[in-house]
Amino acid sequence: MRLRRTAIALAVSAALLGAGSLPATAQSAPPPRPTAATGTVTTPDGRTLLADREGRALQLHGLNLGKTDTVTEAGIAELAASGFNLVRLNIQWQKVEPRRGHYDTGYLRYLDRIMGWADRYGVLVLVDWHQDVFGPAFGFNGAPAWATRTDGIPYEPLPGDDWFANYFQPAVGAAFRHLYDDADLRSAQSAAYAQVAATLRGHRSLLGYDLFNEPFGPFTGDPTDPATQIENSAAMERGRLAGLYRRLIAAVRTADQDAWLFVEPTVLIGQGVPTQLPGFDDPRHGADRIGYAPHYYDTAVENGADWDPADGFIEAYEAVIRAYPAAHRMPVLVGEWGPAKATGSGNAELIRRQTASLRGFATGWALWYDCHAPDGGGYCAYDTDGRPAPGKEPVFAPYAAATAGTPGTESYDAATRTYTLVLTTTAVSRRAWTDLRLPATAFPHGARVSVTGARGAVVHRTAGAARILLPATPPGRHVTVTVTAR
């Protein structure tokens, strides 16, 4: 199924020019290569977006993978052929260092091979140091058993589907407290991060590291009381978690000066609770490369409900998500989002609304999860035939992966198969290409591209994409790019 999706994407025909443009080049562009994020640009509305060496604003769309499956080259190829340009690769400390002081060289070689495949298919990789309920000592994943200290407190997994409730067990809280506080565990964790950074540095596909997935910690009081949750979360973000991030930033920088390092707030951000994380200094030479990687989950949907648009979830999330990254000039990359299934009308609407919402504050995102299942069950992005899972079609919509100019509005109308991008030209627009991803799911028979508001626009044809150059258009012009189906 994976190879079939690749063949479909490669069959997308060349884009055509609209009125007022120079003749289109007949040849295909070179094979895609990852576009390194070396800086940022700030939009007029205050968003900080990742940017490449040419000053193009980057937009990253991708999928999570690696937690529950073995990553293959075919899987990376399928993801790229579907139009995605980002992988959030879930790795665990338990696999890197299964025994204290012993790094699994086979696992590190496996990670290095994945990076090589991403290099080949033009996909950026955000390496996610993943944990759920601390680690395997509690039946989940993350920190190795040898790094788990419970003070002898008994632990029994809670029955039912509410796995998250296990975080509140005293034994789990003790394990987090020791990880945050014990000097030897702090040193061991930092060394493991440096080891992975030394292994993966230099890959052109390496975007950076998500330093700690869905952080949690010791919890005091009633976990069902919202006020107590907020109090515990704020104390951890200001104290122990901030200290952990400072240590891990320093550890990665001993091996890699170039990778972006992303910090996560607690999961309460999904309930409209603003983060209390402080700002972080980057010890690298040059401008800071620190980003913000919140998750975007509705608690009721996570508990099995079909989304109710009246619950105010998106409005509450948008109200709190912008302040922290704006204050610290940080790009936002949402590391996880999306319902388990989108076959219900509410969850299908949630997918549609979230894709639109993400465009308003994030430089990129990774849907949870890259897998295949009937009706997209188990969070899967694909059905068993390799098509977008029912209700998740908006995830596969066209987008501007790199904009040579200031990005404006962007939209895709699935009913008419029409994609529109508005940008304002800058000096970058005259020497760099705007790269559009036009996946076969949106344009199965090819696409037509028109450019208005520009003089001498040039369009290059590529497989499943289009490249636009505006060499004769002065800065400050509003340009509209419209893509329609053949």
C-alpha cells in the first residue's frame, strides 16, 4: 500500500501558468531535499515562523511515528508522497540506554538510518524524547527501569481505558521527583541526550529535538480538583521542569550547536490553562534556536466523546497559546493533535477546525499518528488502502511549505478543489522560490496554477508540487496564487 501511494503522488501532472506570467519551464525540478530551518521571520500579526537560509517562511506538516511501530524507508516514502514534510520521531530513553551506562548501538544505528531516509525523501525530523506514565516500570514507555525510583511505594495499573490516571499514583510521582531531583539521574539523562545528539548531528533532515513529551511530576492534593491541577502544574513548570529543560538544552548543545530545541508545557494547555514556563537561554553561538511544542487535544474527545463545537475548546486554546511564544519570540510547532477517529460528524468538524486554527499561530504540526487502520481507528491517518482516513482529509490538504515573502491567508476548498495563497512580496521573493505541496489526494488529475498581482511570475513543474518565482515583482505587492484541479 505504501508504494502505491508513492506512485499516485508521482503521477501528478505539471502545473500551468496563469495570465501575466512568463512561460513555464517544461522540465521537472530536482528531487526534494530537506529545507533546513536556520532562523525565524516575524509576521505583521506577531507570529514567529521558522525560516531557511534564503529567508523563506517555513510551514511544516507531518505525522508522528516510531512509538508503536518500526520505521521503514517505505513508510518515510509514503509520508513524503502524501505531501508531508515533517516527521516527529518518537524515541525513548529506555531504548537508548537499556542498562545503566550501556548505549544500544543497534538502536542508535537504527535512528541514524531513519535520518538517512528522511534526507533522501526531503523530510525534516523532530526527534521526540517520548514518555507516557514515566516508563516501562509502570507498563508504559520512557525512562528505563533502572532509572525508576519509587521509594518502595506499591504500584498497580488502574483498570479501564483511562491510562492517564496512572500519572497520579504516588509511585509514579516518586519516580518523577527522583528524576528531577537526584543528581545521578539528572547526569545520566543528560548524557543519553548528548549521545543521541552526537549520533544524529549533521543530517540535513534533522530539525531538532522535542526535549520531554507531555511532562508530568509529583502531584499533591486532589487530582480531580481543577484548581489543584493548575497549582501543581504551575509549580512544576516554574521549578523542576524549568530546571530539567535547562539541563537538557545544555546537554544537547555539548554535541550539536545547530539543532532546534523545543520545550513543552504540561497538558493543561489543552484545557485553556496558560503555561507558567519561564524563558530559556540558548548557549549556542549565534541566535537562539529554542521553540515551543504544545499539544492540542480536547479532553472530552480523548475520553471517547464525539466533539461538541459548543464546548469552547478551540476558542479557549487559541486564547492562551500565543502569549508565551510571543513574549520569547519562539516558533510554535504543535507536536501532537487529532482525535482517535474522525468518522463522527463532531470529530470530522474538529479536524477541519483545527487545521484552520493551526494556520493562525503555528509554524508547523505533526498529527498523531502515522498508521493504517479501517476507518482510521487507533488515531491512524490512513485507512487500510493508504487513503486518508475518513474525516481526516483536511490533514492532507495543499499548503505552502516555503513562502518567499510574508505569508498571508491560505485556504483550501475541498468541494471545488481550489487552493489559495496570498503573500506580500519582499526582497526574498525576487530571488527565492515559493514551494507549494499539492498532494494527489487534493489534485488527483493534476492542477492549474495562476498568479495574480505579480509581474513576470515563473512556475516550475514538480511531482506533487509547484514552485513559484517572482523575479520582476517589487517588494510590498500583494500576490495571490490560485491552484485548481484539472
